[in-house]
Amino acid sequence: MSSSRYFDRIAIALSAVCVVHCLAVPLLVALLPIAAITFGTDAHFHGVMLWLVVPTSVIGFVLGYRVHGRRGITVLGVLGMTVLAAAAVWGHGQWNEGVESLISVSGSLMLAGAHWLNFQQVRRLHTHA
């Protein structure tokens, strides 16, 4: 199995964690104020996720591109990472929480979609020697 497929799977899982976080944390914070104290700040979570998502995604897209050569997939992935980074860096305290969540979820979905396409193309073209 190509190394790209492993990184794509990890990146898809991390994107899913981000989507769940962006949708669930506002609800948890509204219902359980103690959760905000226990789990730290939203900004901290997004910073940690970026440190995990960006390198994993870059490796997955580079390895996938070597197999399939489709720039559009990589461009979509870079766009998704850029949207996520913008929400993480500028969103906290400056944007409405709903806007920040919408932008974060949009970036996560773009990134997960790009990884899915990357995964599918590698799977379609990869052959064992």
C-alpha cells in the first residue's frame, strides 16, 4: 500500500475530529460550562490540530501527487488548509462564533474532500511491482 494512502487516511480522520469539535464544542460549552474549564480554550485546540493536520496533509498530498499528478486535488487541499489556518489564527475573538465555526467546518470539509480524492486517485493508479 502506498504511503500516501496512510497519510490520507490519517488526515481524513483528523479533519473529521475537527468537524466534530467545531460542531460539538459550542453545544457542550452552552450546556456544560465546566467543559470549557476542563478541556482548555478553543484556540488551543485549533492550534494543536493545525500542528497535526498541516504536516500530515502536506506529506499525503506530495506522495499522492507523485502517483496521480493531479494539481487540482493538491490545490483543493491547500485551499482547505488555508481556510482552516485562517479560522484558527484570526477567528478566535475577532469573528462571531457562528462564522468561525462555519469557516472551520468548510475548511475541514474541503481538506477531507481533497484527501478523499487523493486517496481514490492513488488507489486507482497504484500498482504493486
